Amino acid sequence: MNEHEYQVIPYKSVGEYRFGMSREECTKALGRPEREKNDLPMGWFREYRGQVEAVFKGNKLILVYFGKGERVIVAGCSVLEDPGALETLMAHDKGSKMNGPYYLFPKLGLCVGGLGKRRIPEGKFAIIYARNQSRLMEFFGTV
């Protein structure tokens, strides 16, 4: 795996990121973040490494966002790069749902965004999340 490729194990990990790990464990495994942000309204703490954003709540990793240029591998395909990724993912997760610009894959612990008519400049993004964030992601996928 190169430094910009992240293999997803649903609800457990994505690359070196392991759900439930502390910020200290994350720094030890991945190095210091380029920048940090305390998101007080959500009670989250965010760390940024390139196009990757790790989100912590109560000092436990709960979500990882991936932007353009990162290879997020789920069900054998690169979510952000493969043109047929959504079809492949739908075949692996029959419970998938599209709502506006988001596609939620609950079996895979994955949300893909940036799919609406008004595309964001960064293009598609992927959110890999811990099982205890499923309700949040279901809500997020219906917004």
C-alpha cells in the first residue's frame, strides 16, 4: 500500500486509522497532523493530513473523510477514482441509499458525497465511519 492508499475494513479501520484509537495513538501511527481544529458545536476534534480529515469525539476516532487524490479501497474498487465504483459498491451493499448528493452504504460503513447536480469543486469525497456513528450517517445521508 502506498502512502495515499487506504484499505477499508468496514466499521474497524481504514488504512492505519483504527476506529476508537486516541489522538495520541493516531499521531504515533501516522505522524503529526498538518493542522488541527476544535469543533466545539459538535464536540469533535479534527486533524488534517493532506486530503484526509480524522474526526475524534471524546478522544476516540469516529470518522475519516477522504478528498480528491486519495485512494480509498472498498470491495476491491477505488471509491474516488473508479468510474464504476458506485455500481460495484451497490452490488456489495443491497441496503445502499441515495439522497441528494450523498450515497450511503451502511453495510460497508461508507458515505460517498459530492454527487449532486451542483458539484463541489473538490469532486467526490468519502467518509468512512465507526459503527457507533451509523445513526448520524443515516441522518447525514437524508439531509
